[in-house]
Amino acid sequence: MSEMRNSILTASGICKYFPGATALNHVDFNLGRGEIHALLGENGAGKSTLVKCLTGAYRRDGGSIELDGEAIDPRDTHAAQKLGIGTVYQEVNLLPNLSVAENLYLGRQPRRFGLIDNRRMNADAAKLLASYGIDIDVKSELARYSVAIQQVVAIARAVDVSGKVLILDEPTASLDAQEVAMLFRIMRDLKARGLGIIFITHFLGQVYEIADRVTVLRNGCLVGSEPTATLDRHALISMMLGRDLEAAESTQAREGRKKNAVRYRFSGVGRRGHVQPFDLSVRYGEVVGMAGLLGSGRTETAETLFGIRPSDSGSIELDGKPARIAAPRDAIAHGFGFCPEDRKTDGIVGDLSIRENIALALQARRGWWRPISIGEQVELADRYIKALDIRTTDRDKPIRQLSGGNQQKVILARWLATNPQFLILDEPTRGIDVGAHAEIIKLIEDLCDQGLSLLVISSELEELLAYSSRIIVMRDRRQVAELTGEAMTTGNIVNAIAAQPQEGSPA
């Protein structure tokens, strides 16, 4: 009963149907006043659909919504904002060419004698942002500022317009640790003001750091809602997946991979201004992990190996024979594949179909004068959609319509279609739900068992430790440590990253 008195938003029996699919099946959701409530689930679990029903972007097919104890039925997002429900998405929906102040007060600018009162608007904007601990020039274009600042501006606007419920959809996906800390400080301040906050994220560590309560959806149904303090992490993951995660591969199995012969050897390879010369050997059926902070040179190393930033020093041997990689086409010819960190910008071709995206790398290796037939494309697409469990109803659907985890699987399928010998994966599990996360880790392990060699770059240290035979640590665009066996611990990785550069070495 006390929970109901403290509720600011209550959704009961929410249903939403699409042709041939039930997106939400009698889902209940309750948000407390002054509560940060994490909404979790795999892609396709129903999180976005529930949010769209709460904000009027979708018309629900059943159930009821109450705000402050009063029944509401928002017809669109503007109506929801007027009622008190604001939403901020990962990709900030503001106008970067306008000033910060203009974005804050767009559509509701203060006026004097019928004209926009810019002086008052700028003063009000500076005061509003100061209440969030942000001191910036509000007259400058929004585009001048970081994604984190843009998100704060979006939050300040949403709260100023709405002021009761704030929905944050993947707000930390593009932020570094300091920016996440700033956002969490603001979220706690808003919580103290009595706002109810719905927090959608894939980062379970952040859930335990900031959320008071967790609600899990799966396949459009409510699995459960529990206080974070009493919910074990393993139990939470099991709720999301509907199954227990498989245990991480044993140290003995990882060590066994080291007995295989060296497939690729890079000696003194580097590129001036991008990454210091390094040595790297990769064995058959081995995963070499790579750790380091943003800007440490991890991605530059991968791009040098793949010929995107060709090496200007050192030598390369493939199965003991000299090789040269001056461009990605050389790397592809030598059996390399590369899944980049930013899949939306550098990986997928959004307007092409799933089928066409899967065929791209194989077509590039064959040459454009030997086109892959539609029939062969269909066979490839169907084979990998089934093998990697890519969730789609149509191979000819534009890839941009897939979830992040399924887009990542399509990129993996693209390279697997070329029968690669060496796969470079840069942050393969970033920004995808926990179910796809577990599936991709399992796929990495399966590929190793098949003899494939991998270099995997990840910010998730526990993930790297689970499947890597060795871990290379990067700092200041150079390799600073190689950890093997019992030395492969989170503490040793962090110590290597944090160690002060020796006198005379590049900073």
C-alpha cells in the first residue's frame, strides 16, 4: 500500500500487438517518486515498446497508465511532455546548429514586446544549467560541446518541460568514465528533487551503482521487479536470459591453445604518429586479448594490422613466410577479417539489406568483376542467419532496422563468409544486450575451437580474462605489458594501465 502511495507512474496490464507478433503481453510497471528504476532485457524484450506506450509514441492495445494517481492517455510524445513525462535518448534529439540556450527553450522562448528576449533566455539558460553544476557559454552552438554536455542539456530541457518522470534510454553508451560520473551525479540530484527516473542500459555494473530497483522484461512479458540491493548479479542475468550463463572457459583450456603453432608474427610493426612499433605473435586457435583506456592505441593497432593505417616499420610473417599488408585488400587476401569498434559508421551499410551486407567482404575479395549471384547471396545469408541466430523476419530487410546485437552478428557473418584465418574484433560486445553479449562470447570460443586465430579488443576486463590466452596491455599508443597464465588478473591489467611511464619513454 505504501508503494502505491509513493508511486508517481503506474502502468497496469500494458499490451501492444503488431502483425504476427505480441510486443507486450499484460506488462505491469511501477515507478516511485524519487526513484531510479532500471528497465532491463535483451533486445526485443519489449523495453522500447513499453517506453513508447508510456510516452504516446505508440497507442497501447490494452492496459492503463496513471501519473500521480490520475489516469492518463497521451496521444503523442508532446502530450506526454505536457503531462510531465520527458525522454532523453542515446542519440540526443536536439539541434546542434542552434545555441545551447536556444535548444533549452526551443518553442517556448521568453518574449518581450512580441520578440524573443535573447538576454533573458541566455540568463535563464545559464541559471538552469548552473543548477546541474554545468558552467558553459550558453550562447555557443550546441555542436561545440561533448556528447555528455549535450545530454545534460537534453535532460535539463526535458525536466524543465516535464518535471515528473524522466526516461533515459542508453544515456551512457557513448560516455567515458568521468562523463558517466557526471551524469550519475545529476541523476542523484534529480532523484533528490523527487523525480522518478527510468534508466535503460546494457551496463549491469552501472545498474548496481545507480539504480534503486530493477524491472526485467523478456519476450514482451514481465519477468520480475526487485530492489537492486537484494538482487544477485547472476540471478539478474538469469532473469534476462531465461537460462544460466555457461561457465567461463577454464584456465587449462586457455593454456592448451598456447601449444599450437604460430600462424602470424608481427615484428616491430608500427606507424609513426599512430602507434609505437610492437611485436605480436598469434597462434592457431588462440585469442589474444587487448586492453587499455580510450586513446591508448588499441584501435590504431588493429587498423595498422589490417592495413587501414599501413605500417611504416617492421616485418610480417604468415606461417613463416614474409608478407606485406599495405591496404585492407592485402589483409583480406591473407585471410584477415576486421569488425570495427563503431559498427554504425565503419561496419554496416545501413540502407543495404542483411543479405547484401553479409556478401560485401566476400565480393571485395573476389573482385567486383566477378559478382556474387543473388542465389549465392541468399544461400550465404540464410546459412549465417541460422548459424548465428540473427533475429530477423526477412533477409532483405535493411540492416539499420536490426538491433545492435544483431547488426554485430551480421558483421561477423560477413567475415565468416570469407573463411578467414585471423579475425580482429574491436569492442565486439559494446552497446548490445546481455543475451547477444553472451552469444558472441560463446561464438568467439567456438571459432577458436575450429582453429581460427583472433585478436579481441575490449574494455570489459572480466570478458577478456574469460576467453583470452594472453592479454596485451596498451598505454600511450604503445604496448606496455603482456600477461599470461596466473598473471592474467584484473588487478594486473589495471596496474599496467595506471603505471607511470619510465623516464625517457614517450608520455
